[in-house]
Amino acid sequence: MARQKVSHIFTKIVFKPLRTNLFHIVLSAIFLTIGSAPLYSQEGRTKTITVPVEKQVITPNDTVSKTIGMEDLVTPQDSTKLDSVKPKKKSIEGIVRRKAVDYEKMDQKKKLLTLYNQAELYYQDFELKAGIIVMDYSKNEVYAGRIKDSSGNYTQRPVFKQGSNIIEPDSIRFNTVTKKALVWNSRTKQNDMNIIAEKTKKINDSVYYMAKAKLTTSKDIDNPEYYFYVRKLKFVPGKKVVVGLTNLVIADVPTPLGVPFAFFPMSDKGTSGLILPSPSDSNRQGFSLQNGGLYLALSDNYDLAILGDYYTNGSYAMRFESSYAARYKYRGNVNVRFENQIQSERGFPDYAKSSQYNIQWTHSQDAKANPNSRFSASVNLGSSRYYQQTMNQANIGAALNNTLSSSISYSKTFNTVPQVNMSITATHSQNTQTQTINMTLPTFQGSVDRIYPFASDDEPKKGFIKNINFQYNLNAKNDIQTNDSLFFKPQMFRDARIGMQHSIPIATNFKIFKHFSVSTGANYEEIWTMKTIDKKYNITDQKLDTINNNGFDAFRTYSVNASIGTTIYGTFNFGEGKKIQAIRHLIKPNVSYSYRPSFEKYYDTYDPDGSGTMLKDYTRFEGGIYGVPGKNMSNIVSFSLNNTFEAKVTDKDSTATEPRKVMLLNSLNFDTSYNLNADSLKLQPIRVSAGTNLFKDKMNVNFGATLNPYALDNANRTIDKWNIDNGGSLFRMTSANLTINYSFSSSDGANKKDQSDPLKNQSLRNGGREDDLFGTARDIGDNRTSQFNDEDIEEAEKKTGMYSAAIPWDIRLAYSLTYGNDRRQNTITNNSIMVSGNVDLTPRWKVGVSTGYDFVQNGVTFTQLRFERDLLSWRMDFNWVPIGDYTSWGFFIGIKSSILSDIKWDKRNQPDRTLR
């Protein structure tokens, strides 16, 4: 209510006609002199409305006496006495929208609006829902509270929303002008943080003061499994929470763990800050602090984390990790890692020192960004021994991987007629065992789309003439071969090879006898190079010199080819009443012929020993990127036979009207070739391959074998004599391989996480496998990665707290067998099985194992045991590798939310790395 000023009182008295009766004048003077009572307006004294804190509920029978007190929000009244006449003032400053189930009551005299049962009020910039709402528009105040249901329990908690801030208290009193409020048992959420306060004082839209508050990331606000108890708290929505003395409470049991004060950033945007390190120890590096550093939220599109490790023996490591993304354009991640490792102490026999580094970059472009151009990157390069010796990752899949590979490419399509395509690619391939590196910096590829010179664009291309077409392809490379010690040193670039390949293929296809498809073609190829060689015998030094010549040179080749093939269908019917009604056999035979003449003109001779008695042929283009021109004429006929077997079986579903199709063999292929111009061994070995999927495509089986028709002599060398004529069988199996992959689960793979995205699967980025047959990769810098799927947990807990019968599980099995008999060794070179499985004992308990057995070496392969417990807002994980070179264990328990990710306990015993 507005206060009356003294000037208002005098003004009102002037407008009243003064009486002239002497008696009344004297009587008035006596009262004005002796009396000391204050003056009030015509409505009487302003009433103060209060409600006890514990029972802040407004009942429909007494809408005034039980409303919440606002003494703290009302400014002290002016000492000037108020007149009995109140000036007119506009009390409602906006449209009031409201509704209630039971009733709406308007008291014009007291200027109160009462809404009862499922009440809703929309006024100015706030929304309010509660069991009961009382609006005093003379004071610009709104009161809201709960009501009792038929059983006497309080229900319909108020929900107050102003802008993006939402508060759910037991009761609230709010001033629509000053924006101040008093709130009891408020509940609000900022990002992942829930704040429950016994009493809250809202100063304005940006500052709240709270007393006796709870901070938690638990989803169950009424009964959180843990919380931080705060005596005093300042809350700035969307920015920060500053707290005083704070203690950790677990299951309503206070713990001695606490801090005198704390600061929590609450911005919706990324916030920069420190990353606390984790203590650890190892036998060879000593005690350490790992993964401490600084996180920089540089913008909404990219960030940077600077992390480091330090070990008491002097070892240290640095890592720079950055993620970036632009919606509907691209996303990516960059990791740069360096480790200076020292083993043992100086003076000890096992003392060693080495430096390792690794660079990873993954970039993917959104398909919607640009349909005509695309840029992508997948980089994984560095020291060959990085994954075997790093102290900050435990990933057996990457450690056993013998190859690191990278590719950066940009491609663009020009929508001309004919269409032109071009791409620029930089590639890298590194053998971690031999430490050899092959790179192309870069490779350029360009092509002009097919041109049909004898057919217009709008007519069908049928027949030999109209199907004649040609293309133009260009390939250029800057090829580098080096090793770890010379990587990115000047010597690496001096040994680079530069070349360019031009090719113009001409082709056509047509049918003969209606069922045979014939394709013929020719190919013209021209190779440009910037480096050639000469071989000459040095009489002075008595040795053969190879002289490198820098300069442009080229050679040209051409070839012709033809092929004919058809498709044969065969069906074996067994009758509709049988379980197997029919088997369909699809056969695709193909015969092809290729011819390339001799290009002997590009060959010279050299004297290897200076005697002049034995000259050898060589070409100056030896060592070129695109090979050398063929000296011998090639005249080859190739044969292939592809088979597919499919069955029609009676469907188990009695309502099905059609039989069900089942694939018996996806492929059964035979390939060989015959060299018409070879002096001996004209028939090449026959390669047999087959593959199929069984058990609803859960089991994948692949088989391959090589059959050689020629015999061996006593020195185990292949001779030009049929094996059957040498007392053997028709073919001699020189090699064979069998692989079986079986993946199945209780839920048929439903709700499984996609592990094919390298941005989400660190093991895949490192060059490892998508699955966990070699165990799950553990990035020690981030232990918040979980095997659980929240949707699966919620679905399971809806049914029962414990699994009654069907316990979810999944198993992956891989079997590999390799047989070698090229020189009568008749041995199995590889025979191993790998198994990985996970079992959910309860909706929140997961146990997993990865192991295997090598039947050739007679030993257990890499074995990992995994235990994980989902503790609602917390996660507990135990990882153990009990045997082998990577023996280690690690235990972690911490809060899952990124806001409180530093609240954790991480203890591990890493494998001893032997520096080499």
C-alpha cells in the first residue's frame, strides 16, 4: 500500500467545508492538542498477514490469516501519519490470466484474488501454478502454497517460472513490483545441479540468498542418495553458485569431508577452469600427479584442454586436446601428446630414457554442408612405440596394432557437361614394428566423366556403337619413404619421388545371343616422372654405380581387354509341404582376356662386373611411383565362377502367406588365370573363397583356400609338372584360412551403443577394434565413460528392482585358423579364439570379461576383467588385467556429472613399461 504524505492530508482538509459552530471548534482543538493517536484512511489500519514457516498452506476457509509473511520484503513505513482518504492508484499494471478447478474468488474491498485447486496465474513476466494462489493487487503481492488432499497430505506444490528460471517451493510470496520474494523449501535446477533450500530470499532477478541448502546432481530430489549441505549460499542464475561451509552427506549420513567455501560455475556456456590432477604410482617412474591442467572454453564452437603429468623420477608428459563443431557444417577433435619418459634411476642398469609423441586429428563434414565438395581427416601418427610405452592410456587393441595410418582429403565436383571431379589427398602409413613410414604429400586425382561420342544424352545407349565411351583420369603423387629417425627431417624430403599418371580408358558393352554380356575396352597410359636412373660399372672403384638423374622423362603403354559373362539360375523344388520347399542356385561364370605388348624399347643393358660377358637388362624408370613398362608381352585369360545358394523354407508363423527366404551361401567363388605367353607354370593357383551368415546373421563365417595344380621337387620348389602326374592329388592345397565371428545377446543387440564413430570411440581412433575382444580402452585422463545405457536401466527398473529370470547379456566370439603348406611344411600357423562377454547382474551391476586362447602357443591371450556399478549419480569401476605384459588394475569412483567431475577417487597400478 502506498504511504500518505503530509501534503496529502492538508489538501484533503482544504476541500472539506469548515464548520463555524464554536462548540465544535473548541472540541476539535482539545482533541488535536491532547490526543496522540495516528490517523488512518477510510479502510482502517493495514493488516500484516503472516503464516508459520512450517505450515505455509493457504486454505479456502481462511485466505488471509494463513498467507505467508512478507515483513522482510516491505520497506519500513514512513513515520508520517496517514490520512483517512486514500488517493486513487492503478493497482493492476498488466493483463491477469488465471484459472482454477474449484473456484475463483474476487474480493473488491480487500482487493484479493483467490484461486483454489490446480490454480494457475499468468501476470507480467511470470507464471505461477499451485494448489492455492492469492493475489493482493493493492500491495502488488502474490502468495502461493499447497493444499491438503482427502487424506490430509499436502499436494500441488507451487511452480514459479520467470524467464528461464524455475522454482518449485512449498510456498512463496512474491512482489510483482520490487521482484523480491520469500520462498520456503525451494527447488531449482541449473544444468545438472539441483538446489534445495529451506529458506530463500530473492533480491532481484539475478541474485538469490539461501539458507540451509542442499546441492546435488541426483535425479531424485525428494530423497537424494547424496548431497552437499550448505549453511549459506549465494545463487546467481545462469552464472554461479557461491557457498560457505559445506559438508558431503551420503544417504543422509553426514561425513567429515567438506570445504570452508566453494564456487560452482553455472553458465549454460562452457566455462574455463582448472583441472585437478590425480595421484598415482608405478614401479619404474615413481609417484606421480596425472591429468592436471587447464580447460579453456575459447568459444561456443571450440575449446582447449591443456593437461600434464609429472613423475618423481623426472618423467613428464604434456597433452593438448581440442574439440570443435559447427552445426550443420562440421565437427572434429585434435589431440597432441608428448611424453618424456625416464625408466628407473640414473646409474642403475635398467635406466633408460625416451621421448614419445602422438598426433590425432579427426574431422568430418556434415552431408548438408555442401553437396559438391567435401573435406575429411583421420590422422593418427607419431612415434612407433607410443602405444606400447605411454603411461596415460591402457589400450591393448592399439598396442597390438602394427600399423598407424592417416588420411586427409578434399574432393570437389564441378557440375559441368561432362562432369569433372577432383580430389587432393595426403596419406600416411607407418609400420610400428619396422618403423618404416610411407607418405604421399599429396596425391592429386582428377577425372572427366564418361563421354559417349556416338549417342546423345537423351537416348538409350544400346548396342556396340552407342555404348562406346571414354574417360580421362589424372593421378599425381609426391611419394615419400622414410623411417622414425628421419621423420620430417630434410633427408626425408630429398628422397621424395614425384610422378604423374595419365590414362584414357575406352570401353563399350553389348549383348550377344540375348543372354551373354560382352564388354571390351582399351586403355592408353602415359607416365611422367621427375627422376630416372643410369647403371654403369665404375672401373676405377670396381663397382656398379647407380646414377640418379633429375629431370622430366616419360613412357607410354597401352593394353586391350575383353570379357564375356552370363547369369544362370537353377531351382530345385522339393514341394510346398516340405520344410525346405526349394533351393535356388545362382551361377555367374565369367571369362576375360587381357593383352599388353612388350615395351622393350624402354630397356637398356649394363655390365654388372665389368667383364662384358654377361649383360643385364634394366630400365631407367626403375623405382618410379607407377612402376615400370612391361618388358614381356602379357597375354592372359582369366576365369571366375561365382555362386550363391538361397533356400525357401516354410515360415514358422502360421499366418504367413509366403515362404521365408534363407541365405545358405552368400558366396562361393573360384578364380584363376592362364598366361598364354609364359614359358612354364602357365596356370595360376586356383583361389577358392566362401562366406555365409548363420543364426539370423549373428554368425559370420568366411573360408579361403589356395589350390596349386603343380608339383614340388625334392627341394620343395614348384616345377612345371602336374601334381597328379607326380603321384599326388589333382590339386595341392598350399594355404587355407577360416574365420568365424559370432555376436549374440539376450536382446538381439537392441539399444547397443554405436562404436563406429571415431569421435566417440577412442580405441577406434587409436587404430584398435570397434568391439571389446581386446578389452575396453581406458583413457586414464577421463574415467567417466560408462558401459551402461540409461534407457536400458530405466526400462529394467520399471519392471523390477532385480532381474527375476532373463538377465541381459551379450557375447562376442572370434575364431581364426590359418594353414600353411606351400613347401610341404603342413603346419597350422595360427589357431586362436577370442571371447568377450558382458552380463548385467542387476539393472545397475555390469560384469565383463575379454580373454582368449592360442592353441599354437598353448597359452591364454590378453585377458581383462571388468566390473562396473551405476550408483545413480555416481559411477564405480574396477578394471583388472591379471596376466601378461600388460598386467594392471584400476579402481575409480566419482560423480558422473561433468560439473562435479573432480569429486572422485582414482587408484590404479599401471603396467611396467620397458623403454626400448
